Amino acid sequence: MRADRKKPAPIHEGDVLEASVETFTLGPDAVARARGFVLFVPGAIPGERVRVRVTEVSRRFGRGEIVDVLSPAPSRVEPFCPVYLACGGCHLQHVADDARREVKRSNLARALEHALGRSVPVGPVASEPSPRAYREKVALTLEHGPRGLRGGFYRARSRDLVAIEGCPVQNEPATRLALALVGALNAAGAGPEMRAVVVRAGAGTGELHAVVVARHDRLPWLERFVALARPLGATGLALNVSPERERDIVLGPETRVLEGPPRYRTRVAGIEYLVSPTSFFQTNAHAAEAIVANVLRMLGSPSGKRVLDVYGGVGLLALQVAKRGGHALVVEGNPASIADGRASAEAAKLQVSFRRGRAEDLVPRLARERSRFDHVILDPPREGCHPRVLEAVRAFAPKKIVYVSCDPESLGRDLANLHGYGVTEVVPIDMFPHAYHVEAVAALEPSPGH
């Protein structure tokens, strides 16, 4: 067996060969097999026979790119974006809507079954039909070259920039503004000190809040840029400083308002939220409303109930609970998000409490203080909940737990660690319809005997 492990791969980089596509992964690729060797191939569909150029080979697997589809799957459609697959932002444009939703549903169900050792009820995917222009947040990475700055997206698994002139899955006014701001930066004399331009569009309000992201704040051309940007249509403009050492983080902690209000207004499920540039907010309003609707349905009527909202951000869910008569407490670590949540609650005349701090510190403290909650909402980042959070939540013995997830694997792990609670329902949410990502809302109730 040890000798087999050292056996060289039967394919080499640069080979062009036929492969049979077997399944989708939980990531952006499909799994194909050629000469008995596994290849990860973007843009392929299970059941197809494809001709592939091998781009990378390791001991256990390789990667390839499609040269030709020899036998297309019935679900294959023509992608609608000219830089599809190149820019790394979409992965499933070549798959018809119904089939794409089933891919996401089955991937989620498979990940949960693997984590829990049993199947759980996973419903159909909540998604818009044939969605376009659904992303209300536009983030262009900037690259400086001989002709100045240009904006675009990183190519998949690379730091090569794919420059764009538009994007069919992003809010069109926000995209136009972002590209116009790149032009204004060039006209003002900006250079390699710039990292990104971010524009957030307010759903139902039409507001466009723009942020230019620089590596430092020594910008002698800044006043010229503000003057050039003023007529471009932004309702708010800010400068964010994000040092080079924080390469993978688009927005840094320091933000300065240049023009207009510090927050933009966006409307979800009948509530207007006030959101600042460094606060997280769902980028797809239709999907956010689906999350709200399913969380509220799973909780039942929150009227008179004490609800703990952990990793609650700006209070997207807590304000909805308060609107229906619940007593909501948000635990959140980002001070900007808490300030936004309080401003939104005040504007909407809703009573919501906020506690600032790390969830793994505050939630156990609430448990030690013998706080009681009827329901708990968990809405963690991609890595999932800290183990101390899950332990404290079990100590509250809530009648219902609703978990909002953006990663199937961390969701499965955390559900497995919520001992004494059983999953009664999981609803997949298509936050990014043409990407492989799938979000989910899961309902849990005490298992019999607990």
C-alpha cells in the first residue's frame, strides 16, 4: 500500500484528455475521473463526458479546465456572463435554475447527514426565479498598472485581476457608480495606495453608499477626488483605511465620512435598517427576507417571549422579533454594528437590547447569571459557533433554537454538538444563486426525554 501511495500520477500538467464527470463537490468544482485519477473541473456537470486540459497535478488529485463538452447534461445552459468562471464569483451559471437549486439542496443534505450520522429533513431551496442583479453590495478590487487603476475581481484561486465593465449579478446602479469612482480616482491622481471600491445599495430606498479603501490615509489628492465624485450619485461617501498586512480583509477598522450621512438606509421585511460601511448586512434583500420569514415561522409567535440573538449584527432578526412583541437581546462584537442596530431600533420605535462583546465570553456569562430565554437565534460567521457558546445555549434550555448558517460543514458540526436538541426542519436559502454557496435556516427543539 505504501508503494501505491508513491506511485506517480497517470496524468501530467498540460495533458488534454477525456474525463467522466461524477459529482459536484461542496465547493466550486465538479469531480471528474480520467485514467482512474480524480480531477476537479469547474464548469462541468455530473453525467457529462468532457475533454479537459490538466492545469495542476498533485499526488492524490489534479485540476483541469474544460476544452470541450462531448456529451452535455440535459441541465446545461449557456452562461449569461462574458467572464463567467474567469472572475471566480459565479460557479453554476451553466446549470439550469431547477437543477442548480437541487444541487444546493442535496449538497446541504449530504453535509448534514455526514456530520450527524443520519438524514435530516431538508426542504426545497428558497430562491428567486432566474435571479439577476441580486447583489446589493459591489466590491471592486483595485489594481494599479501603466494606465492607472482598474477595478475587477480576483480570478479563482489566484491574485490575478479580471477587470470588468459590468456585472449581471450585481445591482446595476451600484456597479455603475463603483466603476465611475474608479475613473474619478484615476482623474484625481490616486495610485497603488488604493485597494478597493465598495458600494452598497439600499433595498427599497435607492440609496448608494460608497467607500474607497486605501492602504494609508496620506492622500494629497483626496479633496480633488471628493469634488469629482460629488456629482456621480452617491448618497454617502467614506474613506476606509485597510493596511496591506490585512490583505484578505477588504475593510479595515478606520472609516472617515467624506460626504453625506454615515449610514445608508435599506428595507427588509417592512423595517428600515440604518447600516454603516463596516457593518455586516446581507447582500441579497430577497434572500434576507426569506431568512426573516423562515426564522419567524420556526420560532412561532415571539410575543411576550425572551429571545437571545447571538452574533446578531445590526439586529436584522432581533428588530423583527421586537416588531412582533418579543423581548430581544442581541450579542454582537462589532461596535459599529451595535451602533447601527440601536439607531435602527430607535428610528423604528422598537425596544431591542444590545450587549457588546465576544459571543464566547458574553453568552457563558449570561448563563452563569442564570439568565433565561425562551428562544435562541444563532447567526454565526462562516466558521460557526464557538463551543462555549453552544454549551451556554444548552444551559438556557430554550424551547426552540433557530440556527442561521452560511456554511453547511460548520452547521453540521454545530448541530451535532447541540446535545439534547433535535433538528426538526432545515430550509436552504439561495443567498448567492449562481455561486456554489448555500445558506440555511435550521429549527431545533428539545429531544424527547430532555
